[in-house]
Amino acid sequence: MEINSHRPIEPAAGSATSATQRLRQVLGSLVDLIAEFDGAGVLLDVWTGDKSLLVRPVEEMLGQPLLGIIGEDAYGPFRTLFERIYKNGIAEDFEYSLNLADGNHSFIARAVPVDAPTGERTIRVLVQDVTGLQKIEEHSRKIESLLKQTQ
């Protein structure tokens, strides 16, 4: 499916790989998690290849408001996001962090409005875990600082 539509992507002629498999490969290289919400922030669906990025099992989260899933402390960046995007139909980028089973993770995300053929709008959030990148940047800054001190 196209990321901002509920219409299926047509497979290329003579393609040996299905459209769904190609889409999974592309999305897997760009995002770590995709979640779909209604305008009130209720989780409708979630897709990920890395279950460790989930706060709880999918079955426990579906149909629940995000506030109840991640808690008040982590909910700040989402507080007015769903309502804004639902109303104005404009995608937004944002950052947030969550405490997961293996520690604190930092994420960058893009929330995209998706209009279904029925006229109903949902919000699809494409998420990339940037925890590893931030650790590398922090390590590089420490090395640079040490190098300056030794000079």
C-alpha cells in the first residue's frame, strides 16, 4: 500500500518479488516501526520487525489510547499531535524518547494523515530508532574533547 493511502500498490510487470515483499524491504530499511492511530490517538494497528521496540505486546495495545500505552511522562510530544494532524491534514516530524525493556530509546518520527476511500482519516506514524546514532555521536564528542585536551 502507498504510505498515505489505503489503495494497494500495483506490482510491476514481470516482477519476481511481490509488491508486499518489496514494500516490506523498503520500509524496513527506512523505518523501524509504523503505527496507525485515529484522531483521538487510539492505536489501530502497528507493524514492526523488531518487537523489542514495543512497550507491550501488540494484542494488549490495539484499541488503546497512546496515553494509556506509554504513560503521562512520555506522552508530551503526542499531546496535541493527533488532533492537529487529523484536522489540518498536514504531516509533521517530531522526536520523542521511551523507556523500553533494554533502557531508554530515542526516536524520530513522521506523522502522516491518511485518507481512506470511505472518507475517514487516520494518522500513520513512521518511526526510526536513533538511539545507536546518538550513542555514536556522544562517543565522538567525548573523543574530540579528549583530543582537544591532549593537544
